[in-house]
Amino acid sequence: AETRTLAYLAECDGAVIATGGGAVKRAENMELLKRGGVVIFIDRKPENIIGCIAGDARPLLTTDKQKLYTLYNERIALYRRYADYTIDNNGDFGRVLHELLNIAAKLEG
């Protein structure tokens, strides 16, 4: 279902598609996204994610915080391989937004 949805969305002009973390695990998903546009990886370290998400919002974190580190380590090489741009999201949100706007401007021009 995820791949079918990405195939549909990748055909939409000007769409911004925020995938779940597991989408990167299927090469077909990433090929669809790259064929239709640009892939931006917004990188945030697991310890920063854990620090800002309440356990009740992410039940996985209430029982096994180590799982987030495991998933990150399993996927980080894939995220980096498929990314056209990588933005570090471990500090100021304004800087991240500024970098996204710079990329958008570059793609428009």
C-alpha cells in the first residue's frame, strides 16, 4: 500500500511528500520519489528525538527507547544514499527552515 501511494503521489506536480521512516527500506519507494522530484533527508539524532517526544505520543518509546537508536542505525546509510540534500535538524528550527527555503529557491531557479 505504501509503494502504491508513493507511486500516485510522486506523479503530483509540486507535492511535498513526508514519508514514514521505513519508506527508505524499499528501493522501489525511493526510486519513485527520486524519479518524481528531489529527496531531502532531515537528519535528527535519536537522542534529540527522544528528548522532545512524549512517550504517550510514541508508545514505542515508553517501552523501548533503544528501538529508536536501532532503527536509526539500520536506516542511516539508506537515508544518506538516497538524499539529494541533507539538513541537520539538531539545533535551531529557524536554521532548518532557512535551509529548506534555500533548497526550494534553488529548485525553482
